[in-house]
Amino acid sequence: MLLGLIGFAIVGLSLGLLGGGGSILAVPVLVYAMGLPAGIAVPMSLPVVGIAAAVGAWGRWRRGQLRLEVVAWFGITAMVTAFTAARLGSGIPDRPRLLLFVTVMLLAAAVMWYRSVRPAAEPTSPVERRPTRPFAIVPAAAAVGTLTGLVGVGGGFLMVPAMVGFLAMPMAEAAATSLAIIALNTLAAGAGWWGEVKLDWTLTATVTLAALLGMVVGTRLAPRFSSRTISRIFAVLLVLVGTFMVYEQLQ
């Protein structure tokens, strides 16, 4: 339990620092630290990550960092695909689900490392920002929703670079907007899982509190650290966890 709580504090910390990336650690913590099957860990991770992301998004919205029009366009597509994927994919056996999860985890590590090596240029003034282009971000939103529904991944590692690259959003705004979309996305995926599994709500509430603590700390520390350094650290962590998961599945 102690190891699991520490793991969820790291999940919240990552969400607060980067606006994504940390949610992908929630399922491994539940499976390997707390001994839950993947078919339970995925839906249990959704309210934990969603509540933590909502708290972080609220704090950043109060700072004026949230782009509500992007939340609307990105969120609608992601929520529809998340609900559909969760409803249709709830019967997937644990082994294929975990192998898919590991693939997504290693992809997330590669994306985060690439972002740290070649950071996107951020606009220096509001005039330089590009208008919201729904069709440019719909494919990324659909991919994020599908991953959330199937394996419980929030998708911030895809959303943040898509917003920075396609919409020229500053990193702070992209991270804040990503948190809001993750909150909506996990809500939709949770609705898709509703009635398919029975969760331990006491355990869910306990790990949620740990994630919220990490989120509060991460949100406060975010302005003090370089996103490039943090991205590299979490990329390495994801590779290590992913390698461990592959080893466990081969065993």
C-alpha cells in the first residue's frame, strides 16, 4: 500500500509539472504495486487521474492559462472515442491489454524525450498565436480518447505537443488545457466502463488523495523547473517501467 501511495503521488506530481505523462503510471502502480488485474486497474485509474487533472486544471484556469475553445473541440472528440473504446473493449483479456499498454508507454517515452531534445518554439506574444483549427487536432483527440478507453492513458503526452505544434500554444497553456481535457476524457471513459466491473471505492479514494497531494505539489513547482529536464526524467522512468512490464509478461 505504501509503495502504491508513493506511486500515485508521482502520478499527480507529473500531471502538475507537465500536464500529462503521469497518468500512464497509474495502471502499472495498481497492477504491480497493489496486485490488481488489468481489467480492474484500468477503470480504477480513470477517476483517480480525472479528479487530479480537474483540480490541476482549475488552479491553472484561475491563472488565465486555460484555452476553453481548444478544450471544447479536443474534448468532444476525445470523450466520444473514449466512451466507445471503453464500452467495446472492456472484455479484452489482461495480457493483450497490458501488452498494448506497454507499447503506448514506450511511445509516450519516445514522444517526451523528443520534446525535450527539440522543444517547439513558443510564441512570444498573443498576436503570434494561431487560431484554433479543429480538423488539425481531431485525429490526435480521437487517438487520445481511444487510448483512454482501452488502457486508461490520459493522453497528455500526445495532446501537449499537438497543441504546441499545431496551435502554437505556449507550454503553460498547453499543459493547463491538457489537464482539462484529461478530466473530461477520463469521465467519458469511466462512463463507458460503468457496470462492467466492480471497484473498491475505498482504495480508489485513498489513491486519489495521494494523487491530489502530488498534483498540488507539482502545480506549485511547475514554474520553477525546466520542462525539458522534467520530460527527460519521466521518459527514462517510463522506459524503465515499460521494460519491467515486458519482463513480467514474458515470465
